[in-house]
Amino acid sequence: MHKYQNFINGQYVDPLSGQWMETTDPYRGEPWAQVPRSGAEDVDKAVQAAQRAMSSGPWAEMTASARGRLMHKLADLVEANVDRLAELEVRDNGKLLSEMRAQLAYHPQWWRYYGGLADKIEGGVVPIDKKDIFAFTRKEPVGVVGVLTAWNSPLLFIAWKCAPAIAAGCAVVVKPSEFTSASTLEFAQLTREAGFPDGVFNVISGMGGEAGAALVDHPDVAKITFTGSDATGAQIYAQAARTMKRVSLELGGKSPNIVFDDCDLEKAAAGVISGIFAATGQTCIAGSRLLVQESIKDALVERILEYARSARKGDPMQPDTNIGPVTTPPQYKKVLDYIDIAKAEGARCILGGGPATDKDLPGGQFVEPTIFTDVTPDMRIAREEVFGPVLSILTFKDEAEAVAMANDTIYGLAAGIWTRDIGRAMRVSKAIKAGTVWVNTYRAISYMMPFGGMKRSGIGRESGLGAIHEFLEQKSTWLSYDETPVSNPFVIR
């Protein structure tokens, strides 16, 4: 069993408490590594290292272009370690190796994109309406950034959050999920190999209510960026407000996947499957609400069932596996509880509906791909985030009803639209209250494209040009070259 250490100030160190936690392989249901159970003292040690890096030494003195070159080196190192890092992620979170390898192969693009952007951060000269004043703005790093990542895609979230923060000149302290810390602790070594100065990239593992809370509370942390549930996000938002921290939150969703009767039915069916059963439904953008036009419901459901019944459950390391285990025991129980709630509320289960009972599945955390019809908008299964392989099917009559149903949610992270009508695609995508709308595709991401939510799905955006500004403060400077005496110092200029 591998025993990991925290990564603080460029070195691997034991937790000050001397306590470790077991991390479990969700497929086999067995512990395979130990990670530190850090406390407030470990957090303080990491934050102080990050603060020193930003205030003195090579990072504080480094040019933006030099920062960018280090980020490009890191991208190359990630590229050389894709297979090893992907396998670590699968051991930790049980997602498919094919999925995690694809994520890790794409991961370096964030470091290259923001590495190239590092020396394009510009202020401006303001043609001020005051005589003999030279006025200009500059953009400076916000300060030490606390990074809290979720358990479903740890290293992808590192790229999304840390690449723009580091390009902006910040130093980071990462607290990964207590369920999936190993890959992030391994990744830290690559930042050292790339030549990042000590203290720029720090990782401490621990429980959310202990290490995570201490990071949010720390007075020297200027910003928190978090991915996770809306309930935890709201708690972090309130907690961070006590010390006036900047906050970015990428939270949950109950995303509608809307299928109109003029769609390409085969593509739509595949898109519905991708939206809900890929990654075992454990994604914030899961298309967990299928809204289908009444006239094509039976035809679409038939095709979806064909896809879903053929999905192979099994070892996520194997290339022919389609459905892996649920990552954590609490999440496994939550998914099964929601299935029971749906049945009790009158939804009709047409596929799955419980734990997988295949004898060749170890670990005990597999849920059958589950589909409910006869779902009404007031049911909990149609309103609350399940975060598992559970699809709710609702029907609509026309475009107006589809938009109303899609927006009838506290969330606003993503949505899918399936139609051949370009006018409808433009109208509906504009009307949907969500941060991302896919038309005739689903689950597409890019380092170039902003990602984030509306309503309870979050605050701020990740990826794209604008994301770097989440980690910058704008400063206004007034320089007077007027040599005449001030006529009245008691009056505003």
C-alpha cells in the first residue's frame, strides 16, 4: 500500500498530526493507498509557503514570459505521463480508463493556452479628464488561491483552476477531495520537475470539514475556487464572506437534454446516452432530464433502451467497459435512495432500478443504468441532482413548453438541444438559462470556451480568455506632473 505525503514548499512532507486516511479502489472495494489527514496547521504551513513565494524570491521576480515557459514545460511533462496519471485516477475514482486517459491527454492544453496568455495581461492608459495627470491601470495577481477540487475528475479540475491562476502570477494551495487525493499528490512532483519555484504549487489532503474549512478560513488566502455540490458551495460562499475572499464556484446541475421531433433520431439517442450514462452519470453536466417531444417519445425511448441495455459494466481499466462503479460509498447509497424515491412518487422504471447483481462485479458499488418514464416536473427525481446513472424522461408538446420545463429548475449549468432547424436552435439556446448550451452534441469541452453556471450552478467562469481575470485585481494609478501649488487641499480634485 502506497503512503503519500503532502506537497508543501516544493517538498513532500508528513502531516503534522501524523495521521493518514485510506483511499479505496471503487471497483475492487479495497484500500490501495494512504493519504495525509491534514489539519489547520498543515494548511497554515502551505499557505505561508505560497505567501512567501508571492512576496519574495524567484516567483515574485519572474517575468510573465518566464512563467509561461514553465507552464509549457509542465504541459510537456503531463503529456509524457498520461498513462500513469490516468491509471491513478481510475484506481481512485473508478471512472473508465478510456475517459480518464482522454482527459489527461487533453489536460496539457490548459497549461499551454494560459502559458501563452501569461504575458498578454495588459493594463491601459486612460485619457483622463484631469489636467496634468497621467492615468493608467495595471492588473496584478489576486494573491494566494485556495483550490478545492471534486472527486470525479481531479486532474482536469487542476488544469481548469490552477493554469489561469498561475499564469496570473498567483501561488496555489490545492485541497483535493478526501476520496481522490492520490493523483493530485503525484501531479505535484511534475511541477517540481518543470522548475516551478518552491511554494507556488502546494497540495494538502484531508477532510473537507477540517483541512478544507481551514483553507477557506485562512486570512492569507485571497481567493477560493471550488467544484462540488451546490449545498457545499453555498456553505463555502458564506464562510469565505467572513474574510471577504473572492470566490469562484462550479456547482451542480439538473441539465435538460431537449429532443425535438425534427432531430436526427440516432444522433439524439446517442447524445442522451452520453449525457447521462457516460462517467456513470457522475458529472455536473449530466443530462439527467430528457425532455422529448410527445410525437417521437416512443421511437426515441426504444433507441435509448437499445444503447443502455448493451452497456457493459465491469473493470474500468478494460477498454470494452462502458459503465464503472459509483466512486464513493455515500454516493452509491444516495443514488439508490433516489431510485427508491422515484418509485415511491409514481415514476415508472423501464430499465435498471437498483444495484447491479452481476456475480463478476467486485466491490459492491455498481448501479444498473436506470431509466424512468411517467416523470412529472414536480417529482424529486426531476428536480434534485442525483449524480449517478439515472435518467428521467418527461414530454412536451411544443417549443414554448420545452423552454418553460427546461428553465423550471434552481440550476443552470448546461443544456442540450437536438433539432435540424437552425432558427429553433438559435431561439431555444438563447431562451435557456444555462451557462453552456450544446446543439446536436453533448459533453464537449475546450480550454478556449468559458464554462460555468447560472443560478445555483455557480459563480464565475473557468476556461477561455476571461478565466484569467478571475485571478487578477485591477489597480488604478494617478500620476500628477502638475508643478503648480494646490489651490485648496480641502476640495476633491
